[in-house]
Amino acid sequence: MDRRRFLLISVAGAVAAPFAAGAQEAGKVWRIGFLGFTSPGIESRAIGALKTRLEELGYVDDKNVSIVYRSADWDRLRYPALARELVRLGVDVITAPCGWGLQAVRRASPTVPVAARCIGLREMGAEIRDGNQPTAFTTGVTYFVPDAITRRLEIVRELFPHASRIALLYRPESDWARHLGEVESAARQLRFQVDRIAWRSDAELPFGVAQAAGHDVVLPLSDGWTLFHRDRLVELINERRLAAVYDFRAFVTSGGLASYGPDVTDVYQKVANQIARILAGKRAADMPIERAERLELVINTAAARRFGLTIPSSLLQRADQVIE
């Protein structure tokens, strides 16, 4: 067992101890509502991380907890009915995606505890009271890690040592809008010239990608809407044979070249921690919004071959996943 894995397991065991007692209430079967955007099959890796962490904390599906899954199958208009159904089923806590999903849950019930999954804090909208302080019935975990941009830019420099111009493709409504100055500062340290390209809707996306043509590298800065359109974004970028380094693994599995950003399993493990605390009697208001901590590098060597790009062996050795 390598040292990193040993440390992770040791920390997991230490954190699990306080929750175990709460999970052992005699005869009680807790109901956990899982509201998803895609489907349990597509989200299997994330759901697996959630269930594994809950088991480590003493909450075992089909034993002392029952996880009720409801997924929108890519249709946000289904959220309200699915949220109402979860509330009617009497779930003790719900985990839902921020934005439309969280809003639907809050309309269905203003008081059911929610551990939200957020691409950015802005998606929590009125649910955020003071910065990272949740309301009485909502807490959550955000994927948004602005500090990761420096490392991402360093990877861009390793992949494209002669690149000089970078296009920042972002939505003004996203959390990134407040951090563009930091991104540009980090880019200048690595001798990049940066241009901002904003897009707001799916209709504007092709024009945004067209503006990025002529740059050496495209750096998409994601929010929930960007992730929703990830297949289309990757398709547009690949059609123009633009080099891009993304912030989520999902873009690479959709055919993108590389990504560096939050590990989805880390987010879902943190959500499981929050669910366990809520089931043990802790109020969501006493649980601050958490950020993803574990970051991952994913490289698509098939995409690299299409671009005629040779990935440095040092980068391949550091990658958390290499997609052939």
C-alpha cells in the first residue's frame, strides 16, 4: 500500500469515528434522497464514492439507510416533480445539485435538510446567507477551487512550451467572473498573454469558440451551465482543432485533450460526511460550505494523437488517469 493511500485510509477512519454512534440508532432506517441531473448509471462513479463513504461512517444502504434515487435524465424541467416526490416519500435528508435542482427542493420543502453539490457558490443563490455560511436547512460542497488555476496553467505550459496566447472562455454569471484578475496574473507569471471571451447561452457558445480561434490554447472556466453543454463545447473546440485544457474529467471523457481540476469522488465523499452529520442530529446551519480539496489530472492520449501532440512522459506519469 502506497503512503498516499495509507494516509487517506487512516484519515477516513479517524473522521468516521464521531459519526458511527449516530448511525447505530436501534431499528432506525434513515431515508436519503438523491436528486441527480443525468442518471445513476452515468453518475455511478460519484454515487459509488458517496455510498462507500457512508458505509465507512456506519450508514449502509439497504441496512440502516435507504437511498432513494430520482434523476432528471438531462431535463431540468423534471426537477420540481422529482423533488416533490422525494419530499412525499419522507426522506430525512436530500443531496441535490445546486441551481435548478436545489431550487426545486426548496420549493418542495423549505425545511428538509439538504447537502447540495455545487459547481460554484453563486448557484446556491438565496441559499447562501453570508459568504460560505449556509441557511438553517442547507449546506453543501462546491467544486469551485480558484487556487487550482495556477497548477492548470503550469500543465498548459508543459503541454505547449511554445504557446503564448490563451483564450479564457467563461460565463459572466459564473463564480469565475470575480477571479479573472487572479487567472490573468497567474498566466502572466508563466509568460502567457490572456484574452477574455464571454458567452452566456448555448446560442452564443459557437461564437465564443470561434473567437478563440487564433489562440494557442483555450482555457474553459466552467460553471454548471458549461458542464451541461460539455459535449457541444468539446465538439466545437475539436472541430476547429483548438488545443484546450479543461477543469473537469467529464470534458476529457467527452473527447477533450486534458483536464486538471476537482476530483468528483472527493466532492461526493464530503457530501456523505455532511449527510452523516445531519442524520446524527447536526443542523445544516452549523455546517459551513466546504470546497473540493483533491484535484486530478486526466489526459486523453487518443485526442493527443488526433492533434499530432506528444504528451511529455513526465506528465503521463503524474496523471491520475490516462484515457487511451
